Amino acid sequence: MSNSSDALDKLKFLTLTDEAYKQLSFDPRIDIEFDAKDRKTLTVRDSGIGMNAQDLEDNLGTIARSGTRGFVESLKGKQDLDLNLIGQFGVGFYSAFMVADRIEVVSRKAGEDKAWKWSSDGQGEYEIADAARDGQGTTVTLHLNDEGREYASRWQIEDIVKKYSNHVPFPIFLHYEEVEEVDGKKEKKEAKVSQINAASALWRQPKRTLKDEDYHEFYKTLSHDTEDPLLYLHTQAEGKLEYSTLFYVPRKAPFDMFRMDYRAGVKLYVKRVFITDDEKELMPTWLRFLRGVIDSEDLPLNVSREMLQHNMVLVKIKQSSVKRVLSELEDLRTKDRPKYEQFYAEYHVPLKEGLYQDFANREPLQELVLYRSTKADGLTSLFEYVQRMKPDQKSIYYVTGRSEAALRNSPLLELYRQKDVEVLLMDDEIDEIAVTAITKYKDFELKSLNRSDAADDLKTDADKAREQEGQPVVEKIRAALGDAVKDVRASVRLSDSPSCIVADGQDPTIGMQHILKMLGQKDPAGFKPILEVNPDHAIIKRIEASEDRETIDDISHLLLEQAMLVEGVELKDPAGFVKRLNRILGKAV
């Protein structure tokens, strides 16, 4: 029925915009018939655009040729089958073989005189032959198997249509025959036809007349999802621009959300005429998880894809729609935190993409992102962090890394624990990129613990004196490491650990270097770290007191290498690391 609705949408559009089709007789409808007596067949017929032989080959031939039976059997064997696969992979038609031993498709393309029949038993072979059909459209006949015969029922069909296709914008008629039993035999009594769907555009109906159930049923028709949506947003705007929008957030992230060739989830209508469902410009990339409808009264029916990308009407609808979505999400965050965190678990990555992709909406997006913290339980927002800041605190501090556990045990946190300063833990890989778009929040600068200047505004006079006193041993270590590091510095941020590595200025952090490597940069490790050492640690004191150049060299390199390992950096020379470690262990025994 979804395919039939699409076929009717396409033909309706052509009859309004294409001179070659304007003279066609167009009576949009979908008809369903079934064999009530023996329950052997189920037929769905439409008066839509139809297909010719080449269309049948292109649309129905590929998967059948690769072995439909094997595909269907693999689905049957999965008790936890994710039915979102049906439709989204373009194999919705082939799911019919789960209930049919054979399928016949008779179709005649609008504007053509000849009809064609495609038939297959779903085992890898199919036939296309001449056929006859009155008028354009497609007829699909399922020869039901034992499992499928339960669907040859008026009540089953009505229930399915009302649940999944009630708001298909074309009438769906059910043809059925009342059957009675006479002398132990089933006899046909009377043929009847009834319309079994609402056949109206739900998004154009007054919101006050709609219930959650109405929205949920339409969502399932629209998305082929089996679950109710997490939330929906229905807008009907009047004034300079007249349009309706209905957006849904799926409960689970779409399977293709992180693919470059993701399928757009928002359909465009003009005056309730379907225009396109594959235009990614309708909503920003970071909102690609939305499903729904935009229906404009102000766009021309013959709007082209090129026009869509630059049309100011659509630009304004898009801008308003994004702000509406952000407002709804902010309301959810403040009024229903558990539900918002359920949303955030699925969609935090696209939201963070929006931080660096969508400058115009960066401020509201800043309110929506959440992070782990050294103080708060669970997730916290930037706003909540600021509410907990110390009165004299000048900056918001954060640290990025590969996992929450690794960050909580990072030596970079030692000073902040000591001074009871909260640090945000950013363990998403995308945080390395996204946080660079938030240079300030409110009046507070964001400072990365992964950089050398993070502790500058926390230093006391005693800390500065401690740094100065550590310069002699720093010079020893700097001489031993040479070009392996950008610099060596005495650190006030360390209390328990002997060393750590940080990035300088605009150099990429360790996490960013990892991303650059994934993106194909050959030698991101060409950016050298700064090694910070703890002048009060026993190991540093050992170097300070030693004149053995080999020992100083070995310990200095081990300090760098262990700091790199803590940050998840792969050592270039693990064999050299082991030799140095063994020499130091030998001297300690």
C-alpha cells in the first residue's frame, strides 16, 4: 500500500506539472481484494504511475535474481528481527514472500498502451511477459502460503490499514464477499466495497482534533518503523508564509545515520502534492535523523531540485523548523530529563556535529549537549556546570580522551582534584572537533586540560616558584630527549604522577592527531608533545641527583613513553622502550 501511495503521488504530480500527462484520466484509489472462500489470494491494485517492462526489471528484478528465498528464510529464523529493515533497504516488496508462494505483478505505465506481467516464486528466478490491463497502474497478486492465509480476512486487512495506512492521502477500498456456510459448504452471499482509511493529510488537520495515537499511526506509515516515535512536533504556520510541518524523532537512531549516503527522512509536499522524499537540503545534515513532512502553500508545483536549494521560501521554512526543533528539545531537556537523556543516548553525535556545522544555531545547541563530569552524577550541561562553579573560577575546564575510565584516571586531573575544581570529561571522539566550536559559554572561556596553558589561571605564587625551582632538572631531561619533544616543563598540575604530555598552542591534541590519522594524514605524530614533569616526584628527584648520562637518558625517555601510553599513543619503538625499562629494573634490583 505504501508503494501504491507513492505511485499515485508521482502520477498526481505529473498530471499537474507535465503537459504530456495533463490529459490523462486520473482517479486515484487503492483497491484490495481477497479470496474469502479458500483464502488463497490477496490482491492490491492502484491507479498510479505504473511500470513498463524496463521498470519491472529495474525495480523488481535485482533482489529476486540474487535469491529472494534465502533472504526471506534468513529473516524467518530471527526471533528478534528488526522490522525497520523492511522498506528502508528497498526490499519491502520481497517481504511478501514470507506469506506467499508466488507473486504476480501486472502493470501498465501511464501514457503507454502496453501492460506487462512480472511473476516469481521468490527462489531467484522471475519472468516478464505481455499482459493486459485497463488503464494505468499496478496490480499485485499474492498466492498465499499456509502462513499467509490468515491475511485473507476482512478484519485483518482493516486492522492493518487503519494501523499503518490510515492517513495515506488516497482512498483505500476493500472488496469483500460475505460468506455463509450451507450444508457444510462455504457459499458466497454478497459482494461489498467499503473505504477503510481516512484518506486525508494528517499534517493539515487541526492539532486539537488529533490524538497521540493518530500521530503514532501516521509515523509508522511514514517511516516503516514498528515502534512509536520518541516525540513529534506539529506546526501549522499562517501569515507571510503558509506551511505545515510534522517532524518525528525515532525512538532508535536510523541504521544509516552515519553513512554518507544516508536516506533523507523528510518529504516535501506543495499544496498536499508530493514533490520529493530524497532531498537532503530540506533539513540540515545534523538533523538527518528526523522523519516527517514539510507542506508549503507558497512553492510552485514544478519546483526543481536546483530551485529547492536556493528558494527563499524553503530557506525560511527550514530556518523556522530548525529553531522549532531546538526549542522542543530544550523544553524536553528541562522538563523531562530522563526522556531527554534517552534521546541524547541515540543522537548526541549529530547534535555535536551541529556545533561546528551550524553557526546560526550554535548557542541553542550549546544548551543541549551533555557531558560526564568529575563532580556531577550522570550527565551534565554547560549551564549546570556554571551553576556549580567556584565564585573565583574564571574558566570552564574540560579534558578529551578515548574513554571515561581513562579520563578519570588521567594525571591531567590531579591539580583540579587538589583544588576541588570541576572538569568535564569529553570521551566522544567527535568532542575533539565539536568543542573547538565552543570557545566561550556565557562569559566563560573553555580551557582544555590537554593543552599546556590550561592551568595558568589557577597558578599561585607558590606554584610559580615551584616551577622556577624545577628548571635545573628540566634542562637535564630536555637535553636527554632532544627532538623527541617540543619542550619540557616543570608542572604544577601533577601531584601523584611523575609526568604527563600536553599539546602547545594550536598544535593538535593527541585525540585530534588520532582523528587526522583516521582521515589519512600520513604523519600526524609529526606534531610533538610537550612533556610536563613533577619536580617533587621521587623519580624526578632521582634524575636531579644523578650524573649517570645513561640513567638520565633512560628515565627521561621512560617518563615520556609512559605518559604517551596513558594518553593512548602507540609507541614508535616498543622494543627500545622495553630495553630501557629492563636496564632501569636491573639497576634497581
